[in-house]
Amino acid sequence: MKPDKALRELLSHVDHTLLAPTAKWEEIRATVEDGISFSTASVCLPASYVRRAHEYAEGRVALCTVIGFPNGYSTTAAKCFEATDAVHNGADEIDMVINLGALKDRRYEELLSEINAVKEACEGRLLKVIIETCLLTEEEKIRMCEIVSASGADYIKTSTGFSSGGATREDMRLFAAHVRGKKIKAAGGIATLQDAEDLLALGADRLGTSRIVKLIKAL
């Protein structure tokens, strides 16, 4: 069964994701194949698989990877190296985790500088900034909306999916109210088609999820 028009539109916003630390190549390959078959926005994979996935995909689907993941507390230099390495291996999109300690310390200029440094290392590829909303106060979420809006990044992203919570409808409403000139990626805990539809309706442009393609395949 081929997805209908509404499902194809939904899939065009999905970053089909496999970031399990135990993922084997055959699982990565299957994820890439699903991304190609279902025309997802990208497939999001561990950096160690990007080169092989790039050679396998042959440009048929965009490849996304993560840096400073999942904790965000590596140095700016390390994150820039990771980004450069990923791009040279064939990554089309980079999702970075912010330094949460810097945010808690109110080192806002340092956060902005790091995002811009990583964006430069991306050599023109898309950069999405993960702020891990489940660990932040509302004030901190708003401040990160402002910082990402002022940066060279392309997206603000809710979550890694590896912490205590993921994307929520409340966070989508908050992002929509405070993000300026950037797109929004919701990630983590997107378990149903209704979740996906609601998050898109509330302002998300991308959905980071491992489940939506599986749900549609099950149809």
C-alpha cells in the first residue's frame, strides 16, 4: 500500500532516525532504504555510519547526523571537528546539542558563539540546534529561542530523545511564540500519527522520529 497524499506530505517532514548505540549496519541500511522508499526529509544516523550510508544512498535521500550527542558538554573545538568530519563524510544536515551547563550559568554569548562556530564548520549544510527542553525552565527555553534566532543556525530542535522527555505540544506553542526566522524540529517521543500531525500543525517543520515510518508501513 502506498501512502496517500496526506501521509506523503507528513513523511516529507520526517527525519527518519536510528541512533541506537547498538545499531548494526544492516539496520542502518534498512533505515536508509526506508528513507528512500518513503521520501522522508532525511535519515538521521550515527556519525560513524555516515560515509558508508552516503556511498550506499548515492544521493537518493539526505543524510543527517548528530554531534556533541547526547550530552552537549564537549568543547566547541570538538563539536566543530565532528561537524567538519561529518560533512566530509557526506552528511547533508547536522544536529548539535548545546552546552546545557553554559545555559544554566547564563553564559549566553558563549552559546551563541559556539552555535555560529559549528555552523561555519558545516560548510553550508543545515544546522539544527538541540536544546533538550525537558531539562530547561520556561525562562531558559525562551532564552534559547532568542539565541538560536540570533544565530546562523537553520533550526531549533526540542530534544535528543535520550533524556527524560521529548517533544511536547506545549513546547511547540512556546517555540512558535518566541522563535524568529528559524524553523523548528520536534524530536523525542513522537509515537503516533496524531502526535506527528499535531506537532506539525503547531509549527514544527521537521519531526525526528523512528516510529512514524514503521506506523505507515504497518498500514
